[in-house]
Amino acid sequence: MTRAPILFRVDAGPRQGWEHLSRCLVLAAAMQRRRRPAYFLAQLEPGSLGLAVKRAGNDWLDADSPAGTPDDVEETIQEVRRLKPAAVVVDAPEATEDYLAALDYDFTAEDEALVDRLVVPGHASTPGYNDPLYPIEGRIAATAAKH
């Protein structure tokens, strides 16, 4: 069975730090256990970080523009059309609402159930979590939304 990949849009370097990339690598490892290939569309500095992404069994696509910029939207959409991923994960504080709206996708009940199985209670994406560095509040779990 061929499964659609997951596309990660993340940048890492001295200016923005490496935490975003680390988070995405952990999520990609979880997806690999479920036989989902992962592609990282990323500007990585130093470039040797690309080897770490590949060593973990993922594919690295060098991004032309920083995450969250108008030029980046076009490049990301181009890769979405080419790869036809099951999901696009954007881990970039610079990503605006307009940027995310351009990548808009309606999650199915299957998608929500998968995320609920992967995320442990108390994790950043569970209800009630607020990260002051991000303008988005915690994700409402599908199980919590039904009650």
C-alpha cells in the first residue's frame, strides 16, 4: 500500500533557532512508524542539517524563500501539487493567517483521530495550551469537541 507523504515547511538557523526543525523531526519519526514518508521543504543553516534530515529517513527539499513569505506560498503550493501530501505541517512563527489560508485544508474525522492518537494529554497541541510565541491557541481535540 502506498501512503501519501507528509510535507513539513520549516526553517532552521541561527536567526530563528533549531527548535522548529527538532519538533518536526520528532513528528516525522512518528509518521514513519505509520509508514508515511516525510518531505522537509526547508531553508537550513548550516546546510549540513539537511544531512541530519536525510539520515533520519526523510527527504529534504531546499526552499528558495523563508517560510511565511508570499514567494514561499507559491513554492509550497507547487510542492503540494507535485507530492500530493496527506498533510502539510507549517512550523514557522512568521506564517500569517493569509499564508495558512492559502494552504487551507479541511481535516476529515480520520485526520483528527490520527492526531488525537499521536498527541499525549498536556502536549502543546491539546486544548488549553497557549504558547506566548504563537498567536494560535491550542487545538481542540476531536473527542473534546463532540462533548
